[in-house]
Amino acid sequence: MEAEIVTADGAVRIANACTNPDLFWAIKGGGGGSFGIVTKLTLRTHELPLLFGGALLTIKAMSDAAFRQLIEQFFQFYSDSLFNLHWGESVTLRPGNLLAIRMVSQGLDKQQAEKVWQPFLEWVRGSPQDFTLTEAPIIGGIPARNWWDADYRRKNLPNTMHTDDRPGAPETHFWWAGNQNEVGIFWHGYQSTWLPAALLQTDGQQRLADALFASSRHSSVYLQFNKGLAGAPPETVAAVRNTAMNPAVLDAFGLAIIAGGRPATYPGIPGHEPDLALARKEAGEIDQSMAELRKIAPNAGSYVSETNFFESNWQRSFWGANYPRLQVVKATYDPDGLFFVHHGVGSEGWSDDGFTRLPK
């Protein structure tokens, strides 16, 4: 709703819809650190739903043809039954023709959630020669206020969390198990692209499945449904439209992330050094994998906070038609370029290290 921000001239400014509205617009999606130092935020809060829950399962296809069929069937099911306000989170297409489903729900109890998934699971189980559940489905719901309750999770969902085991650490300190591999990771490559919701329509589902299958031949493909706003309530779409983000997010059903790396990798520490040959190999595979998705979404753009460090056309990719307006705000509040961010607004006027202004 409002920010306090220290700009390049040392002034402490208030930015909201009425005071410095251009600066307020820019810091909502314009890239962290480009316009000043935010020292305070005022946020709108929302009531929790009564229930949070999810569906966790992994399916292995016994052949390439079966995996291609599984992808199309899942996205038909997603379009019909999950593309709504109740469901979000992710699926991953993994090597070995695996589909790992990690969906999260709101407002549904266990019985309601199981009813949603019943037709899809019956389809999978109806072809045992083609598919097997390598991870038995876990479908349910819990009180929403227990979602971040360390004691509740320790007793009921221990595999979903890591507890801080340092001496004297409070028992309430934990982190999600899914984030463990990010600790000390050395990224070999990282790319993302928005996928437009038009691909979920009947005439687009085959193209989507073909592209995802082709992409998965090179690397794992992670689809984060929470980060696309297609299908969101009109007031939510209107609010995000009034930010600096690439407008492609408004019509996207999700963000495709293709990445690879190794955790606990530290140059100079024996046994933990990066494997540069492997890194270069995986970087090439990630390029090939993302190229398949860009065939069906050639100008979809990327998410500035989860993207390719080496993005070539980053101005269009991160901000689309909003970039010229962001340049005006940058010139207004930081005309000398005090704040430099790699591939941030105005960085094209500086050397890669941000210390030398380039000739115009």
C-alpha cells in the first residue's frame, strides 16, 4: 500500500498511489534496488481460508509414448479441474518419464480434494501397463493456521520440514524440505518463461504437451502455477496491471522454470568444488530444453526474480512495454546512476561491473 524509500539524493520519500505515484509504480515490479533503498513497507493483509491442503504424488510412464500421453491428460485435467481459485503450486517433468505433482489447495477438506483427483487417478490406474504410481498419492487438508506451525508439522508432517538443530535454537525455527537443496547451490543454468493460458484451451493442449515432452528430453521442467495470474479475480488482475511487471504475467497460467545445479558447492573447499565440465553440459541442455518451450511462447517474457543471468533481450523479457516508462522514473530519481543492478533499469548505460558509464 505504501513504501518509505531513500532515493539517490539522500531524501527519505513516501511512495504510494497519491504521493510520488510514479516511484510507487516503479518499485512494484521494477526490479529490486534500482530506484532507491526501501526502508519501510505498509502491506494489506488478508484473512486466511479455513483450510490448506494439497495433493502429492509421482507417476512414472513406462514408455516415451505413454509419457507424452500422460502430459496431455494431466493438462486436460488441470484445465478442467485445477485451473481455479482452489489449486496452485507445481508439477515437474523429470528424467525417466516421471511426472511429480506437488499441488497445494485452499478451502477444501480431504474428502473434497480426493473427489477432485478421483477421475485423473482412475485414468492412471486404468492403464497399469503404461503407468505406475512410484509415490502413493497423499491428498488432504489441514487447518490453515497449522500450515506454519512447527510443532504440528513435526508431529503430523515431519517429512515436509527441516528443524534448526543448532544448540539453543527455538523449536519454532524450521524451513521447508523442498528448499534444502538450494543451500549453497552452484547454478549451472537457470531460465524461465511465462506460459500463456491460451495453451490450456482445447486447440492448444496438444501443442503444449508436445512442447513439454520435447523439452523434457533435455532437462527437468518445473511448472509453477502460482506465478501466473490468468483466471485470477478481476480486482487482482487490475491491481497487478498497475505495476511495472511484464504484462505477460496477466495472461499466463504459470511460469516454466528450467534449471540445474549442485547444492553445497564451494570453490576452494576440497570435496565441494564446482564441476565446471558438468556445469557447461547442463547449461547447454537447459538452453535446448527452454528452446522447445519458446517455440510455443516466443515472446512470453521472463520473471525478473527467477530468470537467466545472461538474458540477452532483458528489457523486453522482464518488463515488456513498461520498460520506457521505467527508464523515465529512473532518470527522475537517480539521474547519475548511483544504484546499479545487473540487467536492472538503466544498466545498459554502464559497464558490466556498474562502475564505468558507457558513451551514448
